[in-house]
Amino acid sequence: MLNYTLGESYQNSLVLDQEWPDYGIGDPYVMRYNGLYYLYCSTKDFRVGIKAWSSSDLIHWKYEGLATEEPLTEGAYAPEVVYWNGYFYMYTSPAGKGHYVLRSESPTGPFTIQTENLGLSIDGSVFIDDDGKWYFTHASGKGIIGHEMPDPYTMTEEKTTNAFLGHWTEGSMIIKRDGKYFMTYTGNHVFSKGYRINYAVATESPIGTYKVPENNPIVISTKQDFNGLGHSSSVLGPNLDSYYMFYHNLIGHSKEGPPVRKLNMDRIVFNGEKMVVLGDGTHFPQPVPQMPDFYDGVNKPLDQKLWDVRDNVNETKWLSSKAADKNRFTAEFNFRLNTESTLEGEPSFETAFSYKDDNNYYSVGIDPALRSIALFEMKDGNRKQLATSQLPQAMDFTKLHAIRVESNARGTNIYFDQMNKLTLTDLHAKPGKIGYVYRHVKPTLEFTAFSNEADGSSDFETAKPVPGTIEAVHYLEVRDQGFHVGHPVKGAVMREDDGVPIQTSEDGSNDVTMAGKGDWLSYRINVESDGTYGFDAMLKEDGNGNTVELQVDGKSQRFELSNSQSEGNLWVKKHIGNMKLTQGEHILTVKLVKGNLNYRFLDIYRITELPTEKLSNMFSQIVPEDMYGKWMKHEDGYTVQTEGSDAKMYAGSDEWTDYRVEVDLKSTADSIQEAGLLFRVTNESEFPEQVRDSFMGYQLTFRNGRMILKKMNYDQNEVASAPVSFDSGSSVHVAVDVSGATMKVYVNDSKQPALEWTDANAWMHGKIGIRSASRSWLFTNLSLIRR
């Protein structure tokens, strides 16, 4: 068995044996089955078959050969596989010319075609809900399309969801967690550096109305050596509690034209309705996934040396040699039943957990005749049924099925084949062994495991990549080692036993309050490289100033946090301060020195200090690869070359934070086209087949006697505006001060801002630039001053 120790790591991009030559791994899909993982990917155009790999730990992958060699699978795009009741169903659209469904009795095939061409675009994905209903989603130019499925081969009338990236949207997948549907999706074009992953959350239906959270995109990078990140799949991690996202990055074109891509994997963490991919897509060493605390039966019979096996005349018990030892656990049981047993007596099959002795334990029983699942309690020798639920009537119990039990202080959830069938809020986790108890039946016992984690608790201890985002609630465990509160409280919405004030925010995530002097929370971080890093917090202002201390491995700095000019009780991203960090893992502690600190998350990013002197000719620093569209150089500035053609250019560094950017702008004729001054720009991309506003940051737009401030996130949102006068042929001097979350615009050296706006969830760093689509605008004297 493979178990990993602290310090072991992997690094994106992953390289697998037998990848498609000059094509790599594109559109990766990872399925978990019976303790193992199976990976499938797109097939290179003009090749036949779909390759498959297997792994027990998500790090080491074994090539399993071609899962199908059906001639129709030539250039098979984005194959996905779902297991149901003894069969594996594969969905793929060869060469993007419509979907086919294939079927096999093994995850490695051979898969054979079961349907005619079903059409439905590309990137089909299946989701099975708790009630056993199937849903199919796929790509389109108007958003992800959803269908109900009466069977694995049939899609009903389509429904367009609001999971949409403003252009072609693809690569959808749905997972369900804590009663919420999380859909991930990708856009806009596989050859764009700005190919990225978004997510949305629904509570009523997997193809209903979705809420699109503010922290999108959750995976993006347009860096020269790591870009085009997209088309993801999400899967439960080896420790039965964590989640991981697989996606590809773009390398370039193959000789024949199709894209060359590589495989990547990053940890997902959750906070209420919020999903976070740690690091937004990492490209430096990360800790390997954790294995379960106890497991057996990976591609082999259970090892009797790991079990206390009692085989009596009427009953057989398998009890694990190791017990869950915390107030939470997740256990998984995979099995097959021989329902035609010739043994005399009423057959009974149960999976046991929280086993203390023969007279005290819980069990989940399967009744093949009634097609039902039931929870039992054995207490002091007395047996009691606590709950029961129906299973789909077509279940074949001679095929492999899985029961998973998640239990902690919030209650217990019981899953059958990933369907949540029983939830008991008054049944809290108890330590004990796991195992099987059966009578008058001969089951086949397969992968069986437990982990001392549940409900995302492993998110707390995992190292958070820096640069990246840390959710406030994901502080380390153990009182006075991972956290300290002088006056513990009751009634927190999560981590109830800690006594830390945790409550649900308006955005559906959970936040933390530190109200006592000396309270502190610690986080494990994994820093990419040596350097200076900026620390921001999304906090609720209470009208009073406060003081916090940041400690890294015991070395601390104090920072005064002043309030914005608001009446308080507003959520706003606030810059805490800057600290030097060194590469590798560290413990970061946030300590309250004075006042009150109520925060949702920390953003940590690398910064570069600007020189103290004014940078008066930024146009001279712009290199050709930072110029998009056709520009015409003038003596001291630029205009666009072609009327109506959108053109942009960027200068500086993603690591610049607070500054004053200035430009002289001249309108030589009346124009309905815009001119824009750009600032705090990151993740810029340019590609014909993607959204037009392809960057993240801010744009101050000039048009028809007004200036309009827009927040840009691969779309645009107008947030403030003010009048401005342009006389044809004369220049207007424009300056923008960006300090923390506040932006102030000055015109013609006025001492009073003509426009001022504070962004509650601001972009806090990035380069500068200009944008125009008309030859009538002339930009000169682009300059920058450190604030």
C-alpha cells in the first residue's frame, strides 16, 4: 500500500506513459471506481480508439491500453465514463460530430457502441442525482445545455442553463456536495491563452438556475509557460474527503493542426456555496493527495491479516484491525452479493461502523428483495432501526455497489452508489471499527476503507498555495496549536467544537470573527518562491479601526487597518500589508491585537515595488508581444491603425499594486468608438474566437462626453461614470490613483477627483495599458508614479 509522508510532492504538468504523440492529454476525465481511478482523454484527430490509465493515488498512473477500438471513435472528443449497476457508460463525440454512447463491463473496456449518432454538440457529461435520475449536459454558444435522461441512451428536450461565458462554453461537469450542485465549465477557445474554468452553484436542480459566485474564474493563467487551462473534471480524493480537479494546459499546435496539451491536477476546497481551486491552477510543487487511514482490497481480496474475521455457523463478521479515532470519519464499503445463495435462512448483509463491541455499533443493511437500505443501531445488545430509504428498483446486487458513511458533529450521511439516501442530523460520529456483518449470504468484499476526515475537514490541514486564496474557516486544527479564542462560543455553523465564531455570509460562504485581544488562527501555506507578498482580507468594517499581527513561522509584523469612509458593516477587501516570504511550507498566523476582525478570506499575491521616481515614458517599455491589434506609432504616442478594430497594449507588471497612472488623450474627431485607460490588469489574452473583453482589471472608458469606469473579468460591468469634455484637437490629461480598493480619477490636474469609486471586491494588482477602436483617439505621455 502506498502512503505518503509530509513533504512528498508532485508538480504540474503531469507526464503519463503512452500519451498520444504530438497531442498529449486533452479534455481529461477521471472516474473513481472500487478504490481506483481511471483517466480518459480526447483522441487525436485521424486516430481511432480511446486511451485509458488507472491509478490508486492520483499521482502514479498505469497505462491500460485502448478502452475501445470502435472505428467510429476516430478523433473521439472528451470521453466521459459513468458507472451504474454493473455497466460503464461512455459518452463521446468523435471529431465533434455528435455524441455516441458506448458500454462495457469494465472501466478499461472494451467499450462497444450502443446508439446511433445523438447529435448534441460536444463535451457531453452525465450526472446522477440522489433520486437516481440522470441528466446530460453539453456545450453550446449560448451556455451549457441540459437534458433529463429517462435512461442512459436517451436525452429529452433541451434546457439552456445560465452557465455561460459570453461565447462558446464547453467542458461542463456537475458534482453534488452538501445538497448543492456545483457545475464547472470552460470557455472560450482551446487555443486561447485565456481558456479558463468557471463554476456555478444551484440548489433546486442540476439543470436549473445557477448562481455564479464572485470568485470566478477559479482556474486561469495566461503566462507564457503555463496557459490555456481548461476542460476540467472533479473527483473525490483518495482519503474519501478531499476533492481534486483535473484539467489541461496548452502547449501549442501539433504538426497537423490539433492542439497539444498536458495534464494537471489541483486541490479543490469548499466553504459553504463557495468552491476554490487552490492556487487558481498551480505550476510549482504541491503536496500529494492523502490516502485513507485504513484501506484494503485494491484490485485484490481483503487481506485477512488486517481484519478480525469471525465465521460462525449463522453469521460472519469482518472487523477492521484499526479503528476510527476522531469525532468524525468517512467509511466506504464496496461489495457484491450472491442473491441466489443456497444457504438456509433469511439472507442479511450489513456494513458496520462505529463498532465498539458486538453489542454496540451501527450498521447499514441492504434488503435485495425490497430494494431498500436501512440504518440500524445496536446499543447494549438491543437492535433498533433508525431510518430506511428505497433504492432504484432495477438494482442488480450481484454487481458491484458501494456504501459510504460520512459522520461528524453535524450528523451522518449515508450514500449508496454516490446517491445520498439517508441523512440523520442527530446521529453524531463515534470512534470505532468498520466492517461487515452478514448471514446466509456469500458476498464478495472489495475495496474497503475509512478516513478520520469528513465533510471537507481535510481542507483545514492541507497546505494552501501562495500566491492564492485562503478561506478564513480553513484554519488548522487542535486548540492552541491551530487556533486560539479566549472566549469560545457555541452555535457556529461549522467546526462546532472549536468555539470559534463562524457564521454564514450573504454570499453563501462562511466567515470568521475574532473579537478578543490575542485571538488567533493559523494556516499552512506553500510559497512558490522567495519574494515580497501582499496580504488582503475580505472583511466587514464595523466603523472602528483595528490592529492585526501577521506571523510567519513565529516572525511577526503588526498592521493598522483603517476604515473606509463608510458607515460600517460593509464587506470590503482591505489591504493588510506586505511581508517577505521564502519558498516552501510555512505556518501563517493571523492574530487580533486590537478591535474586531470579521473576515471571509485572505488573498496573498507576489508584489514588485515600483521605483520612487516617476516612470514618465511607459510607451518605451512596451514590447511587441504586449501589443494586440494594429497600432500606429506617432512622435510621442499611439493611435490605432484601422477604424473599428479593437486594439490593446499593456505595460508593466502583474505584481504592481498601488500607483498613479497618467495619460494625455486627444480626440481628433467625433467618434462613437471608445478610448480606454487600463489599470490593474492581469490574465490578458487575445484570440479571435473568445470574448472581446479578454482580461481582468479596470478600464476607464471615454465616449460621447462621458467617462465610464468598468470592472473587467472577461466581460465588463459599468460601475461608475461622470461627464468629461473633449474639444476636438485638444488634449485632456487624465490621472487615476489606485490605492487599495479605491480608485480616484482626475482630469486636467484638478485637485478634486472627477470620479471616485471603491470596489468591495477589488482587483488589487496588475499592469497598465490603453485600448481603442478608433483612429480619432491619440494617446501620449503614458506615465506611472508609485503611491
